Amino acid sequence: MLLRIPEALSPAELQRVRDLVENADWVDGSVTAGTQSAQVKNNRQLPEDGEAAREARTLVLDALSRSVLFFSSALPRRIYPPLFNRYGGASNAFGNHIDNAVRTHRASGNHVRTDLSCTLFLTDPGAYEGGELVIEDTFGQQAVKLAAGDMILYPSSSVHRVEPVTRGERFASFFWIESMVREDERRRLLFDLDMSIMSLRQRTAGREDDPEVVRLTGCYHNLMRMWAST
Ligand code: NI
């Protein structure tokens, strides 16, 4: 499932994150690439241990923690601390690859199985040419270029690339999620059920003892009990 999360960052948070990352010192993006992806990766990244990266990362994680849509769709068990990249000039593209299955966070030694990949766009799409995130999967090919502050979640099992940025610069945050529910199809089902229950609750005007709402909410939690690992 491909899911857009609109306005993951508030305008004020977006501005702060942009100020932090745009004024920081950048390094070659191959620092976190695997053997195959290093051959096709040509961008720049913010070093994980810098002060700017630390503060910007905290802002992104805080924003994620209040997003109902993010929680319901990703059911996160572990999140790899968000990273930041930029595409432009001579370092402007990332060819086809599949993200490594397990990322090990160097500072903590924690492993994160990458069930979901996430890109949070930080630059207004009118400010650069190219730079589409192209995701190929069984559902076909999707070219994604979102408003600054919006985020896209996609299965880490997908082949994907970033098209060359031919004008301007494209800044983004990216990270991976290990989900409590490993299988994409199961997560999809739980997400649909959760969203339906939420709108049903609105339609029943908050009558929380509505028998259908009670039973469906029970189904949701019993499926989670069957499928979730914590
Ligand atoms: Ni990737």
C-alpha cells in the first residue's frame, strides 16, 4: 500500500526543520548505502550525529507521534531515526534499488527490519525540476512528488528510485519502520477496518455503546492480537 500523509509537519515545524538542515554541513550519501545501492546513489546526506540532524530528527519524530494516520497505517514497532538528504547540482539522483532489509543504527546497535519506507518532502515542488520518487511494485509504477510537509509511506520491498533533479534542490527526510504487523496485506486490512470504525463512530455521533461499533472494534483488536508482535 502506498499512503500519502498530508501535512505531517505543521508549517512552523517545516520551517524550523528546513532552517536546520539547509544550514548544516552535508556529506556524500553513500555513507548509509548497501553494496548495490552505493553504485546508483548520487546524493548528499546530513551526518546522523550532527546537532542539526539531532534537532530536526526530534521534530520529525514528535510530528509522527501525533499522526493518527501514520500510526494506523504503519503500526510502528521501531522507527529508524529519521535521516535527511538533498538532491541537486552534481549529486542529483538515486537509481533503482531496494532498501536493505535490516538497518542497524550505529549509535545504539539497534536493528530495524524495514517493512515500510518513508519520505517526508521538505521542499516546495515548484522550487525544483525532476526529483520524483518513482516506486515500482505489483500495482504498477507511481511517480511521487508531494507538497512540502507531506509524507509518503510505501512497502520497503518495492524497487524505487529518485529521478534526477535538473533545477533547484530537493530536501527530504527519509526513514524506515519495522511494523508490529509484518505483512503488508494484513496491515492494509487493519488500516481499512480502523478507518471504517472511525467514520462509523462519527456517524453514530459518539454513541460508544452502538453494538456494531463495539463488535467491529473488538474484531480490530482481536486481529491485532493474532497478528501483532511487540
Ligand atoms: Ni531507497
